[in-house]
Amino acid sequence: MQRVEFEASQSQLEIVDKLNQGLRDQNHDQAFANDMLELIARAVGVPVEPSEIGKELASIRKEKEEAANNKERAEFYFLEQIIKLLSRADAARDYEEVKNQYFERVQVIERYDSREKYILPLKSFLCCITGAVMVDPVSLSTGTTCERSAIEGWFYEGNSTDPDTNEVLEDLSLRSNIPLRQSIEEWRELNYCLLIRSIRENLLLNSNLQESLSQMQALIAENSINKDWISIGELTDIVISILGNSNDREVKMKILITLKDAVEGHARNKEKLAESQGWDHIISCLESDSNISKEAIDLLYELLQDRSGWNQCFCKKLSENHNAVLFLVTLVKDPDNNSAEVAQKILMELFEINENSIITAANCGWYKPLADRMVQGPDSRISMAKAIVNLEFDDLNLIQLGKEGVIAPLIEMLSGSRRGISNASTIIESKDLSLSALVKLAGSHANKGIIASSGGVPLILDLMFSPRTRSFITIKCSEILEKLSSSDDGIDFFVDGEGKQLELDSIITNLLVLQQSSNSGHNLRKPTLRALLGICKFETSLVKKAILAANGVSLILPLLDDSDSEIRETAINLLFLFSQHEPEGVVEYLFKPRRLEALIGFLENDDNDNVQMAAAGLLANLPKSERELTNKLIEMGGLDAILSILKTGKMEAKENALSALFRFTDPTNIESQRDLVKRGIYPLLVDFLNTGSVTAKAIAAAFIGDLSMSTPKLTVVSKPNGCWFFRSSRVPLCAAHDSVCSVTTTFCLLEANALPGLIKLLHGEVHATAYEAIQTLSTLVLEEFPHRGARLLHESNAMRPLLEILNWGSESLKAEALGLLEKVFVSKEMVEYYGMAARLRLVHLTGTNIYGDGHLRRKAAKVLSLLERYSKSSSSAISGVLE
């Protein structure tokens, strides 16, 4: 340091100050020595390499000898202390010298019995003040040798005598006893080697492992040279082997702690451990319990450090170990684990070195690094998007990815920005990967919202409908649209970045136009059809406008002949929706060869409820006036297929099948009704009254009403003659029709046991079902014989729920109830039963002015007049209403 004149700069002065402070504090720590050596090397401009450092230390030793020759004690001592300190640094040690020194000591201890564990110190090694073996022996003027710190304390307390002889000291100066110190150091080193030999024997015998490991730790703590010697003596190799084979938790923990002590600040030991099986053993320990994993990750963290920070070579090696990254991610994801913070530090460095480790982390369920890398900038976006495309995610993982923020960068990639992208082919790849990733992410409801709020939907639509867009890009866009409109979402996400609704009619039109393209293969046609279906399901007001503008029915009809079953099934669903607005073109198409067979095939498809529902709904929407179509359907098994749906289909399919049945049960065509009854329709209808949906109950009630309207035409009214009375004594007559009724011959709803179900519908306070039930019950009160039907309703407890409808029903439902009451109250008997209860409700109806044009008031007044006709005291309450 004198030679290079550290005083030349402030930084050099700081180095001198640090050295002096370290010497005063007797800081012999190897890390401190490494730091000081690196500072000095930088100051003098030499690399931190053993050969170069050796030359510099040799120069300092030469200066020390010159100081000794010139009797410059202070400088000699100072340089000696510096050499001693800096020699402890890794770079200052020549490994061959260290190894030779070890084997020299081993040759000496070979003369000792193998049972010998310790060489006792010579008496001259002991301080006469403390009685302990000296570390820094110094000689007094009397020749007595003491420990430097002990004699300095002796003098500090006011003593001026020789502590051994009590002789008064005229000269209080101290001289380092270098020969004695060297002898003591040699004695210590011999004991180190004896202990290393003993530890080695115990480790090989798998005996006293805990004690042996503690002894290794003590050796390392006492002298940093032992970090080399335990390695040269093969202790680290044996310990690494035990780590890989032992199942003892405590032993594993102790080994990991000991290895950390051995490699701390020691480049050679780190390199040896990293290149041995110990590397894999340490990584395996990361998946152990929290205590072992903590010691393992602390050791791993130390291995990855060097004097300049992170050891790039070791970090790269670790980043390429899939299991290591997996274990580290597992630790990070456990917030209660004490090792999570250190694991995250390591992973963050690995991510900087190797992007593949980010993908590995994502594969293990930690998505934040991937999202962060995408947000940071374009350089890594393509590789990160590729990872999203290639990795397997469940729904929760997809939602988590969206929350972490990957969607906005993907949409930015989609916008076609050239920032950070070198050429056109890369832009195409960027869009392709972005769309592929968005297809995956759009599978979750939450992510659809993020795509929409990020302004992604208009971009996707522009790309999809642009004539310059490549076909594979168009296909990806259509797949995203399909997912955006799927499930119950419909048109919710067809908005711009500010949440404003997009023009859906143009979207529908463009989707239909795509079906005309000669380039529309199945990969494009499938998702576009599904997207179209999703939009049309939820925005029926636009359907009619769009299908008329784009001639939608004629575009979709040919798809019923497509070779792909999914396309055929989606087409039938679309046609069901379109037929509600434009059914005529469908009928014409169905008359073409093999078209009806295809439609019946859809009805018979028990594996797809949606297809059955759509096919039945399509039939229900077609004009019932097309008798030829109806007859052909019966001939080809269409009616049987509908009945099968009523028996085994899902409820939505059953509802449409019930509606479709009306074309087969024209009340003016009794034979068609008879055919349907023979096929067993009545029990199915009665079952729907009791267990069906609201829609199914209403349709079933209406259906039964159509059948019941035909019953009077099929019955023979009884005549009072002998033969008839004789027959009636054996065969009961129908209470409603006064005839011998049955389900198959007269379609009688009483014989079908439909009456309880119909009356039950009056109680439900549901307009649709109550309305149809009233109409059907009205068929029992025949104009020629109203008393029979009225009594039947009374005995079946139908009258009170019917009257209640006048309280809760809508205007049209009340009007229907009044129509039935008008027929019932022709019977004086019914007036006597229900007149009082009915009068209060009727007076209320006639006295209010809220019922539109007065139609309901007039109907109520007419029923009230029937009640008054049988009253003993007529009232003029309604005279004004009837005028």
C-alpha cells in the first residue's frame, strides 16, 4: 500500500481507514477480507485473481522484511497484520499451497494413534495471565510471553510488573513472538487435521452425525482455512452423500446449515458443491417441510452469490432445472412459509436470465411474472403470448391471468403497433398469438369484461370483417366472438372501450355475409354461426331486420345439408330463431328431396337437446295451413318423433314439441285428433298439467281444450226410454256430457282425469296457465246443458279460485273468467251458492273507471245482471252500466 500510495485519493484513504479499523477490531472474518482485497485490487488496477493477488502480497511481504531490517516495528507490525488479514481472502490463497499445507499436516498426524483426538498444547503455548492457548503472543523485556490482549489489559489496570515473575518492568514495550505464534498455529492446524480425520471416520460409519456436523461448524468458525481443508479432507463429499440418502429431518437440516457455513464467501467450495450431486440434493430439499426447505433455500441463495452479486453461471443452471423452479414457485405461493421472500428473490433473478423459467412458473400457477413481463414492454410479449397459448389452464387460472393484467398487452399486440417489432411477418405472428391467447382467455365471464373494457371488441370486429385479413386471423377472431356471445352473455360484451353498444345489425349482417364466401371452410363457419346464434338469441328485435336485409334464411337453409354435424345443428337453431320472422322460405325448402328426412333426423336426435328443441320449435313456427307438410311429416314419422320428445326430452324441447303438435290437432279435423289420442297423447298432456313448466302447462291446457271442444260431437245424448235406463244402470254416464264417455272415443277430459290439474292452475296466480285453464274448463259448460257443467265445476271446487281471479288477474284474464261465470250463473243453483261472494267483486268491477274502453265493466255488469235475476229484491245498481 505504501508502494501504490493510497494517500493519492480519497477512496484510497477510505481503504486505509477500513483496514485500520478492522485491525483494531481484530476482524478476521473472511467476508471482510474478501471485501478489502477487492477494494485494494480495484485501487491498484489488478484483477481479483490468485496469481495477481499473490504477486501483490509478495510485494507487501518484501516491504515487511525491509521494515524488520530497518527496525521499523510499527510498520512491520502493521504490514504483518495486513498480510494476515488479506491472506484469509479466497483470492489471496493459492489452492495448491493450501492443499500442500494440509497434506503436510496430515503426514505429521499419521504418527499419532488413530484413537488420538487431540494434541495437548505445550506449556509455552499458554498465557501466564489467562492460562489459555495464545493467539497473538508477545514478549516482554524480561522474556516472558503473554497474549497481547491480556498483557495490554494488565498494563491498563496499572500493573507494571512481569505477570509471571513479578519483576518490575522498566520497559513496557511489546514484541511479537512470531516463531511461537507460528508454532501455536501449527499445533492448531495439527489438531484441525486430527479432528477432520475423526469426523471423517464417524461420517463414514454413519455414527454421531449430529456431533460430527457440529464439529465441522466449529472448525469453520475457528479458522477459515478449514473451509478448504474439510473439502480437501472429503468431509463435504461425504456430507453431500448423506444428505441425498438420509431420511432424518434433523440430520438433513444440520447438513444444510453446515454446508452453508462451508460455502459462505468461498468461491471454490461453491463451485465444487454446484458441480456435485449436492446441487440436486439441495433442490430436492426445497419440497420438504418448512424447516428443511428454509435451510435449503438459504444455502441455495448463498451458492448463487459471488463478490459482484449474483453468480450468473449458477443462476442460469438453476433456471434450466424445471423442478427447482417448480419448488421455488410453490414456496412463493405459500404466504405463511418463511422462505417465500428468499424464494421470490431467487426467482426474479432467474427470470431475468432465462424467460423459460417465467413460463415454468406460470405452468405452476404463478402468473404475475408472466403478466409483468407482458406489461413491461414488447420485447417479451410474443414469447409470453406463446406460453399462454401452449399452457393448459383451468377456468380459475384463466380468471387469475386476466386479473394479473395480461389482456391489455395482448390487445395492444392486436392493434398492429410496430413498436418493438422488426418486420411484417413478426407483426402477423404477434397478431396470431395475441388472438390465440385471447381465444383461451375469453372462456371466462370476467375476462370477457376485461376484453370489452380494454377496447378489444371493435379491434377484433375490424380485423374479422376486413377483406385484407388473412383467413387464419379471421378464424381466430370468429372464435373470440363466439365466446363473447356464448352462455347467457349474449350481446353484453359487444361494446367499445367506453361501454357504448356497438351496431349489432351490421355485425349480424357481416356474419351472414361470411357464410357466402367461397373461402368459408368449417373452421370459420362453425364459430361465426355460433356467434350469430348467440347474438340472435338475446337481441330478437334485430333478427328480423338483419335476416331480411341479408336474406338470412336462404343463406342458412343450405347449411342443413352440410357434411359437418355441428354446422347442421347450429343452422337448425338459427332457423328456429329466423322462422319466427320469416317462415315461408323454410316451408318451400323442406319440400325439396330429403329435406324432411333431415328435419325428422334432428327431432330424433336424443343426444342433443338443443337440436331437438330447435327442430320442434321450427315446426311450431311454420304455418299450420300447410296441410301437405303436416301429412308428409306424419307419413315419415315426424309425429312419432315429437311424441318421443314429449316423453323423454328436456323441458325446453318438450315446450316446442307441444306447440308443434297443434298442427296435427286441428279441431275441425276430428280424425287427426283421434289419431293423436290413439298414440297416447292424453296421459302426456295431463302429466304436463301437474309437472311441466309454466309454458308447458299452458300449452297442455290449451291442447286439452281443443280436444274437449270435439267431445260433444262424439257423444250420444241420453234418451229416457227403457233400453237406455236399463243400460245406464250398468254403465255410468259422464257428469259433463251425460253420455258414455272415454278418452279414446270422445276425448273426454274427465275420463282422462285432467280436471284436477286444470283446477290447480287456477290457484297459481300465473296468468298464462290460468287463462288456458279457464278456456278449457269453459268447454265443459255446454250451451245446451249449462247446468251440468256448472254443477261439475261446483262439485270439483273450481268456483272459488275462479272468483279469486277477479281480484288478482290481469284485464284479459278477468274478462275470460267473467265469460265462464256468465255461463255458470245461468244456473240458479250456482247463484244461490256463490252469488254473495261474486256480487262484491262484480260491483267493484262495474264501479271502477280504470278498465280501458269499458269492455270489462260491461262483462261484469252482464254477469251481475244474472245474479240479480234470481234475487228477491232487484237492484238498480247496474242499470246505468247496461245502458
